Amino acid sequence: MDIRNNLTRLHELENCSVIEGHLQILLMFKTRPEDFRDLSFPKLIMITDYLLLFRVYGLESLKDLFPNLTVIRGSRLFFNYALVIFEMVHLKELGLYNLMNITRGSVRIEKNNELCYLATIDWSRILDSVEDNYIVLNKDDNEECGDICPGTAKGKTNCPATVINGQFVERCWTHSHCQKVCPTICKSHGCTAEGLCCHSECLGNCSEPDDPTKCVACRNFYLDGRCVETCPPPYYHFQDWRCVNFSFCQDLHHKCKNSRRQGCHQYVIHNNKCIPECPSGYTMNSSNLLCTPCLGPCPKVCHLLEGEKTIDSVTSAQELRGCTVINGSLIINIRGGNNLAAELEANLGLIEEISGYLKIRRSYALVSLSFFRKLRLIRGETLEIGNYSFYALDNQNLRQLWDWSKHNLTITQGKLFFHYNPKLCLSEIHKMEEVSGTKGRQERNDIALKTNGDQASCKSLGNRLLLFCLESPYQNVTEFDGQDACGSNSWTVVDIDPPLRSTDPKSQNHPGWLMRGLKPWTQYAIFVKTLVTFSDERRTYGAKSDIIYVQTDATNPSVPLDPISVSNSSSQIILKWKPPSDPNGNITHYLVFWERQAEDSELFELDYCLKGECGPRQENRLNPGGRGCGEPRSCHCTPAWVTEPSRKRRSLGDVGNVTAAVPTVAAFPNTSSTSVPTSPEEHRPFEKVVNKESLVISGLRHFTGYRIELQACNQDTPEERCSVAAYVSARTMPEAKADDIVGPVTHEIFENNVVHLMWQEPKEPNGLIVLYEVSYRRYGDEELHLCVSRKHFALERGCRLRGLSPGNYSVRVRATSLAGNGSWTEPTYFYVTDYLDVPSNIAKIIIGPLIFVFLFSVVIGSIYLFLRKRQPDGPLGPLYASSNPEYLSASDVFPCSVYVPDEWEVPREKITLLRELGQGSFGMVYEGNARDIIKGEAETRVAVKTVNESASLRERIEFLNEASVMKGFTCHHVVSPAGMGHGLAFLPLPSLCERRHGPGEPLRALREVGQSRWQMLGPRLKVKNFGMTRDIYETDYYRKGGKGLLPVRWMAPESLKDGVFTTSSDMWSFGVVLWEITSLAEQPYQGLSNEQVLKFVMDGGYLDQPDNCPERVTDLMRMCWQFNPKMRPTFLEIVNLLKDDLHPSFPEVSFFHSEENKAPESEELEMEFEDMENVPLDRSSHCQREEAGGRDGGSSLGFKRSYEEHIPYTHMNGGKKNGRILTLPRSNPS
């Protein structure tokens, strides 16, 4: 199908699934990209011949035009190519993402200035052989393409990767379509979208595995919806891909027989095939269309229109190719051309009979008529000018008619005519008269004596002075073979000076010549002739010898051509090549040598931590706390090693004091080596003899380079001859998990904040380990990355971390080889103590003050216990927040904040630790069993929270303060502690969280930031962690100053700006927790640093709506994120809004429905919206502490109307993300 100039005929493909033939789309100069946007032919699956695109303007991709094209069979090719993309000026990508097989032929993609995504296509998965592909002069050649496969922009690997010539690259057609690569076990049968292998008769793809009726295309033949290996009777093969019956083939035959259209074929049946014509040696039986063997030569009668045909070019001669009988007359009028003798013989050499006449007229390019090799009869039924059956006129270079010693010609009727053939000797004409039986028919003027042969040497005398040599595989050449009048001459001519004459007959010299530069194992035709001389009678005389044949000896062949190596696994290399261009004998076998290559010595010297690669990549954040595993480096380019992004949680505080030395941990022995272990045995060469042009080399080492030598050898002669070696290099594919570090990462802690990390090298890595990546983080901080070079690892057997702040750390390591990154090791934990905890310093710094604090604490503790006994409902007086909570002050050791042993105390021997659950803020959290701590239960399963023995004084006080706060809670939705012990605290696991224990009333209010990770999941969701909580009484808010760890991603704008924490700021944090829940625990403001988050929120920004989030939850989150604190709802309003959607059991246990939350009947609190934030909750609340005695008994907050009755109003919040109008809760706009 040929579509050119415009898109009109393109619509004929609308319902096509198979194009039986070729598809050419070309020469469209006025089309634009928008002309192709609505064009798509998804039904087209297969093209039986070839696909060609040439100069189609505006076409940018084929992904929409032919989205499901799967197979190009290549039954007929365009100059040996099945896919041709040539001079497509606007084409940017091929986009044939469903193309799986090109059965025959190669690919030619040339001169496409905008075409990319060529290097990302593995053609070996589509074609059986890629050696003949010609892909040049495209944009991809200039390395200007930014080929990005799907997922690459997001740091993911979605597309399969394969190795070609040592390059392990992802394979894709476009930025949104991967190349489909089926599992190796499927071979070339294709596979389903899930990767399951298709039936062996399938080609390309299939919809269901191992089912021949679900194939997209068939490997062999298609019959009634099923793929079959061969067509069963009574069906016949047609076009090499489908089965047809006899009626179908018969209809094609009769349709063409009754048509005069050129190129039409009268189909016949032969060897169970319906084919256009019978092969050579067969003739058609008209009764059953079968091809039957001929008795003798098979005639092929060619009927000439108008009774004659003029052969004036090679093209016109091709129209008679294969004809044996010409029904009409032939006129030869060829004036020029290249390689005419061979072309004319190929097309006219089978003609045996001409029913009319043969006319040779003004054919200046002809030297001989030997191309009519089988011409035996000229009937002369039609004569030229009524008299002549053979007519030769004005052929200036015609020297020979036929070699009459080997050729017979009969002319039944008519005469001969020869005029103006100056180089055709009369003897040649007279010989034709005798052989053809026309002697005596000609009149005197029919053969001109003066104009024929007047410029030729027509008499041979036998002298030997000119040597002619010609390659001739057969012994049937004549002097005029390979010559024409246009200067073409295949004979090599050597001028030989005649020897001097001697008077002595015995010493007479004979002429001779040593021929050099001949090809080995080649037969040559040789003859000698003299130069032309003129006699006194104006006649031309010369001499020539007979033609003899000589064959040269065999010698070494030339090198094998186009060796290509491809690795298909970590232990195999596939080697293919072509035979030598000059075999110089009979090629009997090939010798293949391969040898493992050592890695380049430069790789051992390079520091890959220093080497950079410029480009728009994200910079890695290095250790900010001093030196890591090498000197600090500065580079404008990003490092060569790329780290995995870690999830950022909160900003770093200032670096703490220097840590002191602690006992060390055992290290690995120094047994590994940084170099690749090799042995002489692994580097010895291997040899194999093969008898074909391919070899699969197995048993190789993973991701290792090999040098392969290839030699072609002739059959054994007195001295075995092999060619010079052809060289090719290849590298095997990487082995999975070969770069993983074996064993755990150990550590050794020294003074001055130094930790020595140690690990073992991978035993058999992929090539060479070039660097190690160390990822470590302190609990609650960002993850940091360090690069350890090979040289540094060889010296340290690991890495030293310096300048670490006190705290709990986790660390993991992975190796990077020449093949890429290995897997991370399991995290290893260690603890760095504070400088103040060093015994030698404690004696000087803390002992004195500690004695005073101890005595003071005893006095205050006694007073506290006395008052608590009298007032069990809460502390005496208000609790004021610390203005500098990160440092010890008088308020930090106030009895209300320090843990005092009481009835919560549980002996340590009653606690059994089972296993670690994770790292907590102060120490490790364990799963354990507690005995006799709950009435009626002999043993209780608990979570035990501990503090490290090496923890600082400040950390111990924080831990005790948290324990004191936890004891005061008996709220249903807060996890209650089961008891306290010296140095640990434990909570019942989620299944026991419904119990209430211990004395004390609940806190009056909980403030500061809540995060989703502080919640414990059991039968019901409950708050479990109060590490950053403070109990607040009369104060409306508190400021958090100093050096505290602020979770800025959960904090409200006023908290970030002024350090203000109120119930309104808690409402903002509650909205962030809702966002975490609906986004499946994604990090808030992902992609922004802590500093960027701080500025973004203070400028009025807030989080985007999560995907698939219900609109009601989205509105609730936006209420919590009002920029003005007074416009956010209260927690009571939130519960009132959601109460109708809650579980029926909720009113039974909630504070909202409790008696403590009901307003007194005696009075109703009337208030303005602006005073709403300053009204304390009811002191008798079940989840709050009652304030000190002497204060007025307040009432709970009452509302005249429910939340739904509030009149909504709008407010425009400032900021880039907050610039929208929302329906706000009941608040006072200010």
C-alpha cells in the first residue's frame, strides 16, 4: 500500500488488522502535527512485507498512529530492510511500543534530525540478527537526546534493563512506554502483559498464556482463529502466513487471467502452496492449477503486445526475465549502461525461440551477442522489411556474434542483413550463414563487404605479445565477455615486449611473463594476442592464442567479519560473526579464544567519592557535624555516588558537647581485600573449535570483561592456515546480590565523639567495589550520608564518624561496584553519651550541686507527698511552663515535675524483657511480661520503655517528668501506664489499653504537637507518647525557647513565629495528623527542607489535599489550618460536628458525653467569640486535672447553638496556598 502526497488514502487503514504487502508513507510536505493528532489505527497488528516512512512532515511519533503494531514479517523487503525510517524531519520518537518481532530483514533509520529514543531500544529483542541494521545520522548520534524512561524522573526503575556491548541500560520507546521484554524461557513466542509465556505457535503477544487461539499473530500459519504449524488438507499455504482453500487460489488465478493489468499473477498450486507462478522446471496444468515437472526444458511463452518489443535498457530487459519462447519480434537498441553483459544475460539468457525476427540496431554498447546463450531458433514468421529475419545495422562495437564452436542457431525463414558493423569481421558473418542454414539466401547487397570488419584485426597469425587475464569461476568465457563499448573491460591487459631475435637457433628466447597480485584459490582465464599492424594492401592483421584456465593455490583467509558479542546472563556471552570476505580456500572451522581481562589499574587509583558529574541533579547532604570519613570537599558538580533520599522529620538542633570514651565492641579481623581476588587459573586463555558462525560461551564470571579472539581456518593443507585474529570485547551481566555486604556492621566507640564502624567486603562483587556509602542518623534527626573510598576502607577497614552529638544512632552501609549499588545492611544501633556523664568530670562539676539538689528534693518531696495525700485531685497551684526547657533550672527540679516513688513503683524483678520493639526518645522499648501488677492477672503483657544507663542528667529528668505526666492520666483514649520501676516505665500493650489503673485525676489540658507516630494501634486508636507534652493550668499558652527539638512540620504559624502554643495551635497539629492518616503516613511537606517548611507555613501556606480524600475530611483539615488562630474550631466543636458519625460505644467512654462536660443547670455561660480561647475548661473534666483549691468553681463551656447552627462566614487568608474562600467554624474574625 502506497500512501503519498496527502493523508487521503491513510483512512483506508481504518479497519485493517493485517496489511498483506508493504506500507509506504512518503512525500507529504504540507502536513502539520495537528493533522496526525486525531489519526489512530489501533486495529493494525501485522504487516507482511515492510514499513517505509520517507519525508512525512509533521509526524512526530508513531505511538498513536500504530499503537498495536506487533509484527513485521518481511516476506518481501525494501533493499534487505523491513523497517525504513529515512529523512523524517519532525519525527521525535518511534513509539512502536508494541512491536515485538521483525521476522525477516533489518532496520534502517537514517538522517532523522529530531529522532531520539534509539539508544534505549534493544533491537536484539525484536530481530534475530542486528548486524545488518543501519542506524546513523540521527539526533541520537549527537548525544543531544535526554532519553528518560518511565519512572526515571521520580528516581524509580520501571522499565526492564538489558546489556548490549557491555552497557546495562533501561529499555523504552518513549518517556511513557517501556519496551516489553519477555522472560528468557518464553524464547521468541511472546508473553502476556503479566509476563506469562504464550503458546509456541504465537508470535509477538497473546491475551492468555499457552493458548494458540489467543495469539496476536502466528509464528507459522493462521487458520480459522487458530495458529497452526502447517496447513492441514485441504488448505494451502498463502503468503507464508495463512491457510486458504482451493477455491480462493482458483479465484485469484481466473481474476488475473481475465485482466490485462501489469504485475498481476495467475496463482498456481505447488508443494501445498498457493504461489504466483510455477518455479523453474515446472509448468502449470490448466485443469487443476498444479505445477508439474517439464519433460525437458520448460517453456515459458511470453506474448508481446503489438507483436514486437524494443529492448533499450536493463529495465525493459527485466520484463522478459524467465521467458523461453518469445511470441513476436525483438529489437535490441542499447546505447549505454553499466554491467550490461551480465544484466542482459540474466534477463534474456533463457530465450530459446523467437517466432518473428531479431533486429540489432545502433546498439553501440554491445560487443557480443553471447548473452543470448540459449537462443536456438528464429522462425521468421514476421520479417523485417518483408525479407530479413536477422538484421544488424550500425553497431560500432559489435565484434562477435556467438562462439560458433559451442552455439547452434537455426533460422527457418528470411535472410541475413549486415551493414555498418566496422569491427565485425566478414568471417564471423560467413560462419553464421553456414551454421544457421541461410547460406545462399542473401543477395550481394545484403552483406556489405566494405562496411563490415574494416576496423578489426580479422586474421590471426599466432604471435604472443599482449597478455589478457580474467577471473573466471567457469571455463566458458570468450574474449568479448565482460567488455562493452563504453569502456567497461573486465580483462586485465599486460604489455609484453617481444624478445630480441637471435641468429643462433639454439639460443633463441621465447616470450614469457610472471603474473603477480593474483587472488588465492581463484581460477583465471588467460590468452595472448598481438598488436594490430597494417599491410600494404590496407588490410589489418593480428594474432591471438587460445584461452587457457589456471587456478591459484589456497592461502590464509581474511579475518572474520563483524564479530558481535552480547551477554544474556551473568555467566554467558553470545558471539556471532560473518564469514571472511576472502576465504582464499574452503573454510572448514573457526578458532575462538577468550581470556578474562583484569580491571583497568586506573580504577584502583580513582577516588569515586571525589569524582563528580556535572548535571541538574540533586545534591547530597553531607555530614554537617565536622569531618566524616575523609576531608571536606567542595565541588560545583554533584558527587558521582547517588544516595537514596531519606525521609526528613524535624530540624537539627545545635551540636552537643563532646562525648567521652566508653567500652569498645569487638571488630572484624583484617582478612578481606579491596582488590578483586584473582588467580592465574582464572586468567588463562580458553580455546574452542566451532564449525558455524556463532558460539555461546558459558561458565564465565559475573560482570567481568573478556577479550575474545576469532580466527577462520581453511581445510588442512601441508601447513594449516588460519586468518589473522579478529578481536572483540564483552562484559557479562551483573549478578544479583553480589554487591551485598556480608554480616553485620560493628562499631567501636572512642573518646572525642569518634565511632569506628567496621564491616566486611562482598566476597565476589560485580567487578570492583569503588566506594561504600554510610547512612547514619540520630534519633529524631535527618539521615546523613558519607562516602568511603576504596583507599580509605583499605586503611581503616571501615569508617570513623567524628563530631557526633549525644544520642541514639542507627547506621547502615551499602557497597557500590562498577555495576551499581548493592543492598543496604540491616541497621546497627549505638549510643553516644554526653560529656557531663564522664565520671572524671562529674566529680568536678556535679557532685557539689548534686548534694544540694538532693537535700532540697528530699524536703520538697516530703511536702509534695503530704499535700498530695490531702489533695489527690491535682497539684497545688498552677504549673508554669519552663521558659528554657532544654536546660536545668529551678523549675526543672520542682517536685511537681520530678518523679517521686509511690504506689506505682513496681520491683524490677517482676519484669521480664522478651524482645526489642524499637528505639525510643530516651532509650530502647521492649516487649515484656509483668507479674502481679494488675489485680486478677498473674502475668500481663506490657511494653517497657527504658532510659539508657549512660543517659545525661537532663535526659533522666525528662524521662521522669514524662512518667509523672503519664501517671496522671486515666482517660479512656489515652494509654495508661501499668507501673513504674527504677530506670524504666511500662505500658500495657494495645490489647490491654482499655484498663484504668492508679490514682490521680486526668490532666486539665494537653498541649503542643501531636503526630501520627505517637499513637498506638490496638482495638482502638489511643495516644501513647507524651515526650513533648506539657501540663497547663491557668496559663493560656507558653513559649518554647532555647534549644528544643521543634517538629516544625506539625506546628502552627504562630508557634513557629512567636513560640506560642495554645489549643488553637493544637488544632493546627490535629489537622496535620488527619492529613498523615489520609495520605497513608506520608511525610508532611515532602520535598521541602525544615527551613523551607518554616517559611512556607509562616507565609500562609498549608498542605495540599491528599489523593482520594473524602471532601468532608478535606473541609475539616482546612478548618484546622485557618491562618488566624481564633478562626479555628475547638476540639469540643469538632466532636460535636462528628458525634452523629461515631460508633455507638463512643458516648459511653468519651469525655464529651460525660457528666463533667455538661453545663450546670444554674447558669449558662454567655461569651463573645473573641474570648473563646481564654475560657478554661471545666475543672471537673474527667481528662483534666482540677486546679488548686481556692479558685472559683468554674463551669463547663456551654453553647447556645450546635455547630451546625452557626452562621457561616468567609475570610480570605493570606499566603500563596491559602488564598481561597472557605466556610469557617464558629470563631470571631479579627
